[in-house]
Amino acid sequence: MGPGGQTPEADPALVQRARERVRAGMRATRKAIGSTAVAARSERIVTTLLSLGPVQQARAVGLFWPRVAQGEVDLRRLDGALRERGVAVYYPFMDAKGQGYTTGFRRVIGLEELQQRGRGFAEPSPTASVAARGDLDLLIVPALAATPEGHRLGYGSGFYDVTLPELRPPALALIVVFSFQLIGEMPILAHDVACDGVVSDRQVYDPRGVLAVGPMP
């Protein structure tokens, strides 16, 4: 049995169908819990993140702007708290290039720079500076589902599978999810990239011992 419970000989087509079923279920559940619950759960996640050593020590952090209509974890308070400490904040981008995209994180000085640019999420200005390896200390990563071991199921674009290896190490990558998005086993593919830890509204998972986790705040 491989990481996340996936056997090495699993049929990729079967794995992909299983992943789509998980995605559909998590999307529906996340929308169904309502904006009040999303806000309360997100607040607990942000409070926990701010208590973690890697967050407190970070000089530059990659975040994501919430897709509110989809019930995504809302990190806007974290953005403000980091800026108050003088932390540089970066956000994801996808620039069209031929038949594909160039991906990465760009620094955002003012939140008005974040705009919808055709990919379904708010992106920085195309003229903003791009993070290179070593520029970011920490990446906060969204997911539709995650395992305690740090495997995640995203939206299917492959953005983080492509981008995370370009920035970590030295950056750490932490998944943020609501507790109902944690699953015991994940149908994974060969290109999937495991993250360094998982923070939910109820629990912190530190499979690689990098978070110095204490009691939940």
C-alpha cells in the first residue's frame, strides 16, 4: 500500500474517476454549510495558523484569495495580520503561454491589485514581481480534500503540483481545509505533491515534524 492508501498498480482511469467523485462531494458539502459556518471555521483556522512557529517566523508568505461563493477557507484576516508584521505577501498567478500556462506567485502590495483574470480566482497584476526559489518561507495551500499525511485533492488544474516543486524547499507548504474535508485515504496519481502539514478548524497535522505544534488555540 502506497502513501495515502493508494496501491502502485492502480488504474489511472479508475483513480481519476474516484477523484472526481470526491471533488463533487466536497464541493457540494462546502457550499451547503453556509457562509456563517464558513466564516467561523475560517476564523479558527487563521487563529491556529498565527500560533504556528513557521507562520510567526516567516518573512514572505504565499496565500490565496478565497472563492467566497464556493465556500473556500477565508484567509483575508491572515493577510492583514501578516502585513501588520511587515511580512511580504504573494498570490498565485497563471499566465497563458502557448497551449498552456506559466504559473507562480507574485507579490501583492495593495489588495486592489487582485483581480479576476479569466482563471476563476483573483490574481495579482501581471507586472508584479514573481517569487523565485528562496523568496518564500511558507505557502498556504487550498484543497477540496486532504489526508493527515499531507496529500491533497485540488480543483484539477494541477497548479500546485507544478508550482510547489519550484518553491519548496526551502518553503514549507501547509494545506488549509475544514474538518469535514479530511479523509483517511486519497486516490493519488504519480504527479501528486504531498505538503508539509495540514491545518483544519479542529486539528493540526504535522507528519514531517516541522510545525512545533502545541495545543489548539
